[in-house]
Amino acid sequence: MYRDPIAALWEDLTKEASEADRASHALVLVMSWASGHEQEFWNRHARDRDGAPRQPASGWAGVWEKSDDWTTIAFLPHRLATLLKEHGFDPDAVLRTWRDRGWLEFDEDRTRNQKQVRIAGNKTRAVVVKRTAIEDATC
């Protein structure tokens, strides 16, 4: 009796393809959110009348270089996870796919998908997304 070898694998293949596609959609969503919340990122923050940084009421979202030729955007892990969950994404699956695609910068000595960054002079860990990833996801 003939058995189609693809049929047995089809569900797994379509699930993986769907998850990869969702990872791209997640990145597009995250960048859209970041564009609308620019002042919640260190380096793009508002300043008070004395020129001192004004921290957003919701806290910092991460770090984003001010220049037009920025190379990365860093999200604090809890802010990124909340955003992804609120829009129906599994943060662990999304980050795993982003890492597998080479879209993240991370400290090599760590198993987490995070890199050390500075916000207001303080060291913290963040999910650092490469600008090239955003360009890949929107193609």
C-alpha cells in the first residue's frame, strides 16, 4: 500500500512555515509600536525644560539610537513580552525564530536572547534587534 511521505510531515512543515511568517509579522508589529512610542526609548526621550531626561510614566521601553542611520533597537524584555502577548504572539517562539534568523544581537556567553545595554547610565539586559532584520521582515 502506497503512503504519501509528505502527508505525514505536512502538519509539521506548515506549522513551522506559519510560525516563521508569524515571526515576521511580530517584528513588523513591534516596530510599528516602537515608532508610535518613540519617546519611551532612551536616546529618543523627551526632556524637561532644564534639559534633563524625562522618564515616561510607563517606564523605559528600551534604547533606540537617535540618528537616522541607527543599527539596532533594544527592547526591555518585559515590555517586549507584554506587547507580543497582547497581540497573540508567543514571545518565546518569536524570539527563538528571530535568533535563528540572525535578527538579534546577544551576548555570546549567555543562553538568553539578550544583550547588555545602558539606559540612563545603568546597565540592563535587553532584546536587541538589528535594523537589517526589520528590512528583511518587511520585504
